[in-house]
Amino acid sequence: MLTAKKVKKRFRLLLVQLLLVLSFSLSRTAFAVDYIFNHHTQQQAISQFNLRAIFTSRMRRWPDGTPVKLVTYNYDNTIFIDVCSQMNIYPINFKRVWDMVIYSGGGEGPIFVNNREEMIKAVSSTPGAIGYLESVKKGDEINVLQIN
């Protein structure tokens, strides 16, 4: 038999779960990003799994053998934070992974940029580079990577 105390407790739990689901779904649909890549890279499309592998330093070469060079905004940038949440990576874990790669001598870290123009310039001038923008505009001379 359910007592009033148990009913109240279950109701609170249900309410908290509902609020979490609503806040998560609203935050996930509010942001879209275009992933961009260097024109020398042969890759035209990539899976979400491989994209996440690039961001966590598990995929270091493109299929054609070109080294992958990640170009990203600074850790406190809202676009960077949104991209991390879209990939289910906490920004602090992103930082930890790359710090470990850099300080263990396992490779070079990402290229950090401050704004849209720097992102486009860094990606277009670095062979094997991949980056992201809130949206690509018609005048941007950059290739957009298709996500499968």
C-alpha cells in the first residue's frame, strides 16, 4: 500500500526526471554546427563516431594517411562548449585528453583560434585540418564535411 509520503516522493522524482529530459532536449536542438576541413583532405564525409575520435585524439590520420590537425576555439568559447555537449564530451575532459597527448609527447595539440575569421584561415591553410563554425556562409571559401 502506498502511503502519502511514498506518493509524494515518487511525484518529486518524476518531476525532476521530467525537468531533466525537457532541459536536455531543448539544449540539444538549439545548436547546429558545420564541420569544415582543408581542401587538400580527400575526405568528404565522416561518421559521428570518427568525428568524436578526432576530438578525443583517437583518430590521428585521415584515411589517405594525412595527419589530422584539429582547429578549435578556446576552452571558454560558447561554440566550443556547445560542440563538446553535442558530442557528449565535457569540455574539461576534452582539455584533459589533449593535455595528456601534449605532455606525454604523444603528439601535438589542437590549434586554438579566437574567432570565425581565424578558424577559416587556420583550416584553409593547414593540410589535414578540421574545424567547425556555427554556420558556413556563401562567401566562405571552405569545404563543409558531411556527417553520416
